[in-house]
Amino acid sequence: MSDVLIDCDEPIEIADGVHWVGFADERAGFHCNPYLIVDNDEAVLIDSGSRNDFSTVMLKIMRTGVNPKCIQRLVYQHYDPDLCGNIPHMEAMIENDDLKIISHVENNIFIKYYSPKSQRLCIEDIGLHYEFSSGRRLEFIRTPYCHSAGSFITYDTKTKTLFSSDIFGAFDSGWTFFSQVGTDCFECEAKAICHKTNSGCQMLGLVEFAKRIMPTTKSLRYALNLIEDLEISLIAPQHGSIFISRDSKDAALKLLKSLSDVGIDSFLEGCIV
């Protein structure tokens, strides 16, 4: 699918029943991506977003045709305010007594400060998965310290979509809905402006984000090794562009695995970004 055909003012179905319901601003340089998974009359919302983005996210949810009351679970892959800030507004709009929050116990310690209303479940206590009535299964994979102790990623076994949280995230002044990173990017010297697109270099955005947000090289590589073993059709990060082509997925993975000066490792070498 080409970006030319995409209207980011509307919800965008990126896989069967998987909808991007985020906010697009090409000037922002930093994009947050909530995702709604719809299966028959059930829905799960992943990383619902900030307080300021609530109206945009909820409007897009309703434009998918989903009644907010059908949302059964809110999944938060870590506890930052850009993911969790609108929890009280979501709870009020959903009005579902069976609504539960799924995260990790290390995250739930902090998530309760956004709202104590909904029951909070730890992914390890529910067998590291959530299953819809149809049998569609979301698997939760722990990626500790990428970037928080309780961080995890979510894998939709039906569509082979990986919701990668902050992994594959980017600071992106040259934002496009689908990533323009490809294997040919390794053949040129990364500069602020890409000579092909005449906009910000998305490789640099990936590198800068990883080095500044991930605590250590070891934690990032641990997560990337887990991801490398998965059969993935597309990667849907919480920030930046979506990786849908094989070239973009392979290039991003290769680039991030090549880094050796992430987080504290860079600081200790005296070369922090």
C-alpha cells in the first residue's frame, strides 16, 4: 500500500481486523500509534495514547464501526504517559464493567496512578496470552528493559502482526505512514536529509531513538533476537512508521542489531547522543 492512498485523518486497517487509530502530524517529529484489534463483537486496544490525543483516538475507534463498549481489554506495553495518559477517559467512554487492563506487574505499579478503577492483570498471571472468543490469540513476549523493567511486545497470531512498542520506534522529521527504510539504505552514508526522498533520513531517526530510549545494548539485542525468531508480516511500533515490506523489516532489524553504543553504553564511552 502506498502512502499516497492513505488518509491519516481516518482509522487505517493495516491487517485483518487491526486498525491504526493514531494521530498524524508530519511536522511533529514524534508520532504515537495506538492500535485497535477487532474480532467479531470484541475489541482490544493497545497503548491507547496520551490525554491530549484522546478525542482523536476515540473518534477513530468509533469510525471503525466499533461500539466502545465492545472493548474488552486495554493493553499497555509499558507505563509512559504517551501510552497511558488517557486511561481515565477511555474507561469513562467504554463503560464496560468487564474491562480489564493487561500489562506487567512492574508496569501496573505505575499504571494504577493513572486510574485505580479497572482491574489490572499481569501478563505472566494470564499465561502470556489473551484469547478472543473466536480463538484468535494475542501472545505477550517479555522484552525487559526495552525500555522499562516490565516492557513487553504483543504478537497477533492470526495476522502475524508484531506490536513492537518502543522497539523500532523513531524520531522522524521525515515521517511516512509506512517506513521508507530499505536494504539499499546501507549503501549510502546516512545524512540528515535523504537524497531519495528529500526529507529526513529515517535510518537516523531509528538510530537516535534506540540510543536515547533503550537503556543498554544488551537489553536491545536480547529483544531483537526474540523478534528475529518470529514469523512477522508487519511491525507496528508505538512510535514512528509501520514496517510492512520485507526490505524495510530486514533493514531495520539489521540496523538495530548493529548498534553497540546504546543508552548507558554510549554514556560510559563519552559519546552520548
